[in-house]
Amino acid sequence: MIEVRLDDLAFAAVDAVVRPADATLDPVTTAASRLDRQAGARFAEQRRVRHALVPGAAVVTGAGELAAKFVVHAVIQSVDQPATTDTVRRALISAWQRVAQWQLVTVAMPLVGAGAGQLSIDEAARLLRDTLDDPLRPPEFPASVVVMVEREADRVEIDAVLSRRWRG
């Protein structure tokens, strides 16, 4: 169900890419900024919002020039509220709800919440595992999740966390 792969998120041929964002759907990491550039001007138009969203929300837009069909924006922070364990957890749960509503089977994503000034890789990977393991989540949406990373060391660390069973 969860695979960690060294690859470029922009070229993932999946139903949707999960993209961490702020309350105005701006990118929150340099990787998300690169993804936005690859997605092009049409994507910039598709992700415009009239009002700031609440951290913990998730919305679906088109994917512009990406290989994916859609982008699920997981709102993990705002101007007033930095990314926290709680906002990332709520944003992932919201993202899985949108994925189920849209019946998106295959999803690619970075490790949401991990990045400069955000959560540790260990904590972000644990949140991903915990939210995907939620018994209330329909298991077929998504049926497949690929976490895309840029460094082999990150792949190994995330793989190790995802393979562990967490308690408490």
C-alpha cells in the first residue's frame, strides 16, 4: 500500500498528487515550489482561493501540466499558525477524505509536514502511517500511496518508520 521511492513528483502518473500548502494554497517547501513551476500557469490559476483556508483542510484542484490528474492540497499551516503535529494530522485526514470522495485510487506525495521549520521525518512518517491505518478510512481510496523523496537517506529513514507498528 505505501511505497517510498526516489523520484520526481511532477512526473508521477497517478490519480492525484498530495501537496502540502499554506492557507492560501501557496507552497510550503522548496519541493512544492518546484512542483508548482512544473505544473505551469494553468495550475496557478486552478489553485487560487478567495479566502484563506483553515490549517487542517484539504481541497482538490486540477493538476495543470503534471502527469497526475488532480492535486489534493493539504493545508498544514497559515500565516498565524505554523505546521504542527495536529495541523498535519488533520490535513492528512482531510486529504484522505477528499481522495475517497473523488474515488482516487493511486496517490503520490512528498512526506507532508517534513521540511525546514516543520516536523521531523520520523514524526511526519508516523502521522502518514497512522492516518492511512485509520479503520474509518475506506481502504480502497487510496489503494496505493507512493511517497516521493529526493535522497536515498530519506527513503531509508521513511521506509524504516513506515514498516514499524506504532503504539499509543
